Amino acid sequence: MALRIRLRRMGRRNAPTYRIVVAESSMPRDGRIVESIGHYNPRTDPLTLKVDRERALYWIGNGATPTDTVQALLKRAGVFKPAPEGIEAVAAVVSGAVKKAASKVKEVAAVAVEEVKEVAAEVAEVVGDAVEAVVEAVSGEDAEA
């Protein structure tokens, strides 16, 4: 029993709408189906496309092969993209990692600021000593003159 995911035509003459169905490949286009997993209306602007993502993935996982048209519609509906819950979980993990990294950066920055203050104090002391030495040298020369 080869299963296909395909379109089943519905609607009146010259106004088609389609259901996305799972059916045996030997059944006619509008014949007996296993399950309906969505619908598609190309006549609306923008077109209407609704697919039960979990059921579509279930049937694909169990060996049902979509037709080319249905494959394109499933891609357009986002069936093959990561689940939104998965994206939110990844975002939460990344957010936690960013927060940890930010707190670590704050700690390192605080230590760096203290080190810079100590070095600046040492430099100020050395410069002060140098200024005093220059003042004494200049004062001494003035006194001798």
C-alpha cells in the first residue's frame, strides 16, 4: 500500500478549492482517502493554505510521498521548518548564555577598572616625583644664578 499526499479537488465548476489528503496511490484523485491534513484555495488573495504540520510530518515519516505540487505547498506552509517551540527553546538557551556572558564581562571589566586605577596612581606618583625633581633642578639653577 503506497501512500501519497496529494490534492483532492473540491468546489464547483470553474471555482476549485483543494483538500490536502493522504490516499493510496491506486485510488482515483477524488476517491477514498486515509486522512485529510489541510486545505488550499488558490482563488483568494492572498491564497489560503492551512496544513496540520504534525500530521503531515507523521505521514511523511511513515512513508507517504507528497506530489510535487503538494511538496511545494508544504514548504510554503512551513511544514519543513523547525517547530516554533524548538525555536523558542533555542532562543531561551541563547538568552541565558548571553546573560551569563554579560555578567562575566561586567566582572572582568570591574577588575580591569581597578587595575587601571592602580596603574594610574603609580603613574601619577612617578610623574609627581619627576615634576618635583624638575622643579628642584630649575630652582637650584635659579638660586645659583
